[in-house]
Amino acid sequence: MLKNRKSIKDVIYHLRSILNRHRDLKTVLAPLEGETNYQQSLDFYTRSIAKLTAELDKLPIGYKYTGTFYIKKPYTVPTEYEKIVGEAFMREDLVSWTIFNEERACDIYKREIFKEPNYNSKIEREEAELVFSNATAKVINF
């Protein structure tokens, strides 16, 4: 079965276009094979879309890390780290963390965040909590 949101969304999009095309061709297809066969194929596409949509809802939309972490300051020698207390969110299909911090006026985008102020303590996706589309957190408003 499909394991990521993008591939499931692509299949749903294609099935919907097939379903719309199938409905457009009703005047041709229904007399050829009969109304029951036409309706069965219509029901097949509708059921498939419903199952894929349910599968899509089970997958996370991203990952959220909350607490204290560090980001590397750019262009500093020796390397310096900035302490952040807040949230970091990474969408399921991206590789950058979006940092939400009340002290800053704008959001920060970083490829790496760290548990400690050293390069060996990088935080991975697996260490963050999963965020699903039915959650009501502010990180979903993208």
C-alpha cells in the first residue's frame, strides 16, 4: 500500500479525474454495458477514493518538537549556538524545521536543530511527536 501522503494524494487526484470522465461518458457507456455495470464501476471508484481518503487521514502531516533546543548561528567561527525555548515543526514532505518562538517577530527556517550546543546532538524527525490533520495546534495553519 502507499505509505506517504503525496503518493496517496496523487492517486486520489487521478481517481477523481477518472470518476469525472466516467460520469461524462455515461451516455456512451451505460447503453453499451447496461446501467448496472455502469453504476458498479462508478461505485468502485467512489469506494476506492473513500478508502484512500481514510488512509490519508491516518498519516501524520508533520512532526513537532517542543521545549528547549539550539540552532546554529550562521557565519560564526568558532561555531556558536542560540538557545531557543519554543516549538519546531517539520512538514511531512519537507526537510526544514520551522521554529516558532515568541521572542522573535518572524518564523525561522532551519535544516538542523540540536538538543545540546554541539553538532553531535542533532534532533531527528523520529524524536519529535507526530502531528495529525485533525489536531488543533497552531502549527497546522500552513
